Amino acid sequence: MNFSITTKSPETLSNYVVVGMFESQKLTFAANTINKVSKGTLLQNLKSRKFSGTAGQTLELTNLPGTKAKTVLVIGLGSNKCKVEFIKAIENVFSKVREAGETAITLFIPELKASGVDRAWMTRQIASIGTSLSYRYEQRKTLLDGKSFSGAPAKVAVAIEGKSASSDKTHLAQGSAVGKGMNLAKDLGNLPANICTPRFLAEITTKLGKQNKFMVKCLSEADMKKLGMGSLLSVSQGSKEPAQLIHASYSGGKKKDAPIVLVGKGITFDTGGISIKASSGMDEMKYDMGGAASVIGTLSAISEMKLPINVVGLIAAAENMPSGTATRPGDVVTSMSGKTIEILNTDAEGRLVLCDALTYAEKLNPAAAIDIATLTGACVVSLGKVASGLFSNNDDLAEEISKAGMTSWDRVWRMPIWEDYTELLSSNFADLANIGGRAAGSITAACFLAQFATKYPWAHLDIAGTAWVSGKQKGSTGRPVPLLCEFLLNRI
Ligand code: BES
Ligand code: MN
Ligand code: ZN
């Protein structure tokens, strides 16, 4: 999708023009201009078609007198009080445009007064939503054989009133980069596990690093063994696919700036191991690398934006399989931190790969580390598919992430990691067990991770409910790339 800024007046444009109306029946400035030149025909049409301005409503009008526009699309902007109305409206614009097969549109930015909504935010949202909604799974061709996406790349002009500033272009580019990062994360998630293996993730990240100028180093199982990552390696030992620890560093900031470290769970397929999962819906465990995908998507977005910040992506990639060499329930392993772990359930493998990555992160002296993981089914039970679970040992960091979630509308909800929960992880045979029982499953999982993230401000995002959708629309969502990008944009 190709984005540009225009300051032209709506009646002078000959393409597909998008303007808005609020629930109060008030027209936006651009809609009003069209109404005037059409001598009131626009409003007459809206009235006769009972267009009320509810958020997300759309009405296509053709051949309006006084305008050159081939089509005028009027969108409902709702009450003008909350930003989700704008998001809904923009989503519907792009669905409509996709349906109509339009290749060039001009979208007039409305005068919104909702809190947290300004021109910069709207511009970014338009570009990220437009890009994200143009996603087709065929894009895997880009990854697999370098062929580009065949869908028509629509030209989208964002029209603003008055003078345009250079920052408008920047915001468009930023939104577009976020959308592309989401689409990359979707592609990686949607790829089947026989293609998207730990080594595939390593190769793709290396390739992206060359294109986008970030450094990528991949640690082999032998390297990890030397570092004492007994916990991570216990997950991959039942699989023919070797584990990979992918270390990607984007250095846009000053040399001495401490990096933000993003740690992604990259289980390319989670059978559960010897504690094998039920077969129904198991295919969806190809999405168990959604955390890793979001880290790769975010790195590619921020390197495209050239953010002046240092970010390290660490991806703990492995496949969790049952076999004659797989870890047994009851096995005790020693993690890189020196802590021993009794593996009571081999299906609680995410925390086993992440804990060693979190210890590895210590030597990077992070300003903050955030891990992103499709960690627990329990998180889906508590928060559903709306919010990702947020857990943190640092209130400021948690607040910062929550706010970034609200702004990007890629929302999170914080849950506690109190000592009382950590106690549930006690083991008779090791420093801690890898499960805490049925109660508070997403919290005990986070408490497990917290034991390994003691040296820096840390947050954990449980994206088990938000990384993909099931059913007829099955597919990756690209979340939480918007949240992570917003968080990093706010750090510069
Ligand atoms: N990858 C799963 C979590 C998951 C399950 C995400 C379903 C999305 C949908 C994770 O590795 C897992 O299996 N967790 C177990 C933990 C349990 C054994 C303590 C779970 O949630 O059942
Ligand atoms: Mn599992
Ligand atoms: Zn898993």
C-alpha cells in the first residue's frame, strides 16, 4: 500500500473520496464542503437512506453534482467521544475499498475530539490499519521465494486541512511500518510447522537483518550447552529439529544506551511432549511461536522507521515433541541461572525455554526486558481474545506498557505476581517445579519467569488469547506488534 499526504479540497478529486458524519448528524469539514458544492444533495441522500452516523456505518454515493469524485464514501464516526469509533470506521473503509477493488482512495481526516486522538495518531492508525487489512496469506511467497504479494497495492492519500507538515509523512511511514511488521508476524505465524522450524526462524531473521541492517547471531544447541541452558535444551531434546537461540540487535541509538530487550517464545510446534495434548485443534499449536513472530515483526518495523533506540530481540526457538529422547515428567534439569527445575509437565515448555533466555538477557544490561509468549491456556480463560495478560516486577514499566496498549488499541490487562502464587511452584526435588496446579495458571507461569528476571525491569505478555483467531477466520492477528512499536516509539 502506497500512502501519501494531500491538502487538496474534496470536490476537486476524481477518485474514491472518503468523508465522515457524526451521530449528531454533524458533517465533517470535508463532508460539509461536498454537501455545499452539491447544493445539499449529500445530506439529502444521507437522510433518505437513513444514515445515522453510527460508528462503522458506510454509504457509497456516486455522481454527486458539483464534485469530480467517482464515488463519495461517507463513514459514520459515532459519538466523537472514543477512539474505538474511529478505528471501527477506518476498518470498514478498508473492507469496503477491498470489496470494491478500488486502487486509489483519498481519505479525509475528520475533526475528532475524542481523548487521545490527534492528527498524528489518526495518520498512524490509517496507515497501520490499511496495511494490516491488506494482508493475504499468499504473502508467504515473499518469505519463501522472494516473490512479492500479487494483490493490487492501493494508493491511499490522507487528506488534511490546511498546511501539511513533514511530521505528517513521518507518521504515515510509521503507521505503514507497524502494519508491515504485523503482516510479517502474521505470515510467520500462519506458516505450517513443517516449514516454520526453529532453523527457518533463524534464517528469516538473518535475512531480515541483512535487509534492514540489524545484526543477527544464532546460537546452536552446542553453544547453548556451553552456556548451561539445560532448561531450554530439555524442550528440544525430543525433536529432530535443533533448538536455536536467535540474538538480533538493532542499534539505532547511542552506543552507551542500554537496550530494550524483547524475548519471544518460539515454540514452532507444541505437541505437549510426553504430557501430550489432546488431538482436537492441535494444529493451532503451530501458532506457539507467536511471541517470536511479534519480536521479528517489531524489529523489522522499528528498523524501517530508523528509530534512534537500541533494541535486542532474543528468540528462544524449539519444537516440543514426544519421542524416545524426550524429557519425562519428573525429570530435573539445571537452568543457566543455576536453579534446578523439576519438569512435572512437559507441556509447560514455554517457561522452560524463556527462563534461560531471560538469564542470557542479563549480560545485555537491559534498560527493560519484555517477554512475549503464547504461554497459557489459562490466560485465554481469564482475558479471552481481547486483552493480552501483563505481568511485571516494575510498576512504571507496567504502566508504560498499559498506556501503549490503550493508545495502539492493542490492549493488555495487568495481573499480579504475588509471593503467595510463587509458593505454588515449590518442589520436593528441585529449586522449583515448572507447574503450579490448576488454579491461577497464567499467574503461576508468570511467577516462574519472574524467578529468572531479577536483575532488570521486566514485563511478561501472555498472548495466548490474542496472537491468533480460531474458526473460519483462523489466522494470526499480528498482535502485539502495534503495542510493542507504540511502546518503543514512546521511548525515543
Ligand atoms: N502453548 C501452550 C499454551 C496455549 C494453550 C496457548 C492453548 C494457546 C492456546 C503452553 O505451552 C501450554 O501448553 N500450557 C499449558 C500449561 C499447563 C501444562 C500448566 C496449558 O496452558 O495448558
Ligand atoms: Mn505447552
Ligand atoms: Zn506452548
